[in-house]
Amino acid sequence: MSSRAHSRYLGRRACLATLHDKLDLIAPAMESHLGLEVFVEGVDTDRFGTFSGEVPRPRSAYETALIKARAGMVASDARFGLASEGSIGTNSFFPLVSDVEFVVFIDDEEGFEVAEQATSFDIVAHRWVVDDLRTDGDQLHRAGFPSHGLIVHPEDSSLPVFKGIHDLDELESAVRTCRSSGSAQVVIESDLRANHCPSRRPTIRRAAERLAERLTKHCPSCECPGWGPVDEVRGRKCAECRWPTNERLALVMGCCRCDLRRTDQVTTEPGDPSRCPRCNP
């Protein structure tokens, strides 16, 4: 019999807190794996932070997703809640723009919360500054315009901000308005909200699929749904010198509710010498 038939969520309903058209990214996996019906509660999730920066996001993407899910549950009086949040940017170690998407699930009946994530380097995220009214076709191409939306605002101020621009005439009008506000330069950047950024959407869908699959797995001790990876052990031995590297040696599997932990998926493959502190200090 399928995991869906055994699911404690079969025929139940969960609230998805979103303003940005994520239902078709998250609901199908929940229904197919769990029989869980997902409905949208249109709470103002922008108050917890915006990509455009008007509202700072003081917490991590994971924590923000939990806050959003809880807000949806409160607004809809639901026992189960879902939400997602992305973290998009670069770091000093890897110059490509990464998109890390978290999808979280809260179950107030069983008393647990769980998340899964997915990462992609395929997201279209671009920013440039213009000092006249001309639009640069090469820059627009790099920004994925018009399928990917744009945000326009003066460089020396966060206001006015024009969002969700997919039309060239609208883009030029926004630039003119910003210039007329007294700003010498105008910023044009990707609108990273999920309903305006198609290249984010597959990553959210993949995280939701992983979460739904995880919810079909139960703790061997307390039977709570959501058994899965909670940590990892590093120290795979270098193929050249056998010194411990920083590569993953094993996964630590655990329960979302009780303290049960088990080491799993121990690899016997040697570590990459390029990741070894002795061979490649």
C-alpha cells in the first residue's frame, strides 16, 4: 500500500501562507505523497521582510518561513501550516549567485515543525545603474526580461519603488519618474518575489517535494512524522594522505520531536585532496 494511503494527513487541510503564487509549487507534492489538501491564506508575509529592502528581514530564511507559517495558521485557525522563504546572494567562497529555498511544515496536533531545503545556481538575479533614460538591451537580456520582473528605484533613496515590471514602456516610465524625483542615478534590479522570478520556482518545488517525502517517514521511537537528516559528520579521509578533510563522512538522522539520533549513510569513498588541509593548505 502507498505511503499516501498510510498518511495521517490523508483528507486533512493545511494552510499555506503566501502572497506570491506558491500554491502550485507546494500543494502537488503534499497531495500526492500525503493526501494533504493545501489552501492559501493571504496574510501579509511582506511584513516579515522583502527582497527589495523596504522591510528588513531580521531573521534567517528558515526562521522567517516558520513565522510566516505560524501567521497563516493563526489567521485561518488551522492545525497544520506551510510556508517558504528564500535566501539569495553570493559569498566570498563562491561568486555565483545561489538560491537556497526553505519550505517548512508545522503540525500543532503532533507538536513538531520540520523543514527541507533545495539549492540552485540557476536563478536569474541582476542589478545595474542607469544615469539616463535609455534602456540597455544587453542588461535586460541578462536580467531575463520580460519573463523575469524588475524593480526600479532611485539609487540615493529607497522610494519611490516600482515592482513587478514586465513591460518595456512601464520600465521606461518608472525610470523617468525616478529621474524626475531628483535622483541622478536609477537602480534597476531583479524582482526576486516568486511570482515574478520564474527561475526561483523550480527550487521551491524541489524543496516542497523533499519535505513531503520526509513527512512520509516516521521516527522509529515515537512514530512522529518527519524523520530525516538533522546533522552531518565531517572528516572523510583524504585519498592521498588519509588526513581528515572537511567533506561529509555520514549523515545524522533524527526525529523532529524526540531526541532520537542515528548515524546513517556512512560513506567509504575517500576525500578529495583539494579539500584536504594537509595536501592543499
